[in-house]
Amino acid sequence: MDIAYHTLTWANFYKDFDLDRVLTDISKAGFKGVEFVEKISLLCPPSELKPKLRNLNLSLVSLSLGLSMDINDVSDIRQTEEKIDYAKEFGVIPMMVCGGWLKEKRPKAEDDFKILAEKLEICALYAARFNMFMAFHPHKDTIVETNEDIGRLLKYTKLTKLCIDIAHLSSCGSDPAKVIEKHKEKIVYVHLKDWSKSSNKFVELGQGDVKILESIAALNRIKYNGWLTVELDNTDTDPYESAKISAEFLRR
């Protein structure tokens, strides 16, 4: 399992996006890959990004995507296809996708899962043309938060795979290790993340309450050999220092 880092920390910390700074920080911290949350318009063309990655011994691991719950809005599907077209130039396999945010607080309806599944399958069919997968990411404050929610979604899908985020699952009351073993056939991508129960905040690896080592042990048991990507939404120091903290935890 190779370990990458997500650009979300930089996106939320700095006002302006500096591609070279982000890539240099991730490489210096000791990671081997990167997942971009940024729009393609902020990235350089593949012909320019490839040498930048190569010079820093980095791989493009995935791009972050989002799908709405509006079945009549296909703009997110078009944006997903554009990102797939970009990522295929780098040999990316899993495309990380979140979705299922509700506009108002209400119970999770079965139709919600059907709508999200339909949009995921449309995108997954397009990705399959390039031997790529849509890796759906269960996320706090969406209709897919827990182990049970994952099951409700997957019964309406065929091509859609999973990106397991151990902190989001933990913060919503599910045991990541058990989720990993239950859905082992669907997992193609993993987010390593930590969460502090006392502060209800996502934190650097080793600074919270998520049973990270148990999750990694579960991944070993299912013989997972894909990428692990460390993610942190916000930092109290700066993105590079936070990345170093997580890297040191993993080295230990």
C-alpha cells in the first residue's frame, strides 16, 4: 500500500492555489502521491503536470468529485466526465466521489439512495470505458454515513465501488475495520483520517480517537493493495506541518 496526501488542507488554508507549493510540501513531507480537490481549471494541462509530478517522485492518485441529489441537474455528471478525461492521462484508477447532501434536515428516504445510485452508475459506466472506477466516499452529514447506509446505497448499484474514509465512519458511529471486512469486494480506495471525539474535529493522524492501526490491519487481512490517501480538512498550524505530523505517525 502506497500513501498519498490530499490537497484539501491547502485549499482551505490558503486564499490562492499554488500548485508548485502544494506538490513540493506533499513530497517533502514524505508522501508518494496526491489527490486533488481543485477544479481542473486550476491545474495545468497533463503535459505540464506530468513532469512536475515526476520531478518530485509523486503520482496522481485520484481527483475529488461531488454529485448532487438533483436528478434533473446533470452539470455535476458533465464535470465528473471532464475530470475522468483528465485523470485517465495519468493512469488513475479510483475517482473519489462524495454525494448525498440533503437541502434540509429530514429522514433518509429510500428514493434518496435510488437517485444517488442512478447518478453514480451513469458516471461509473463512463469511467469503465477507461478501466477506471467511481469510488464512493461515505461522508458525515450526507445520506450515506454509516455501515447500514452503505448497504442501502449499494443494493441499487452494480459498477460503483467504495472509498472508505475511516474517520467519517468513526465519527458517525461505525467501526471502520468491520466496514472494510464487510465490503471488501467493493473497496478500491481508502482515506486515512483521524477524528477527535472531544473536540468533534478532524485532526492529524495519531491525534484523535480513530483506531487507525486496526483499520490498516483489516486492509491487510482483505489483501488490499491500493492507495491510502491521508486527508485533513483544516489545520491549526499550516498544511505542511500537519502533513509532517501524519507522516511521522505512519513512520512510527
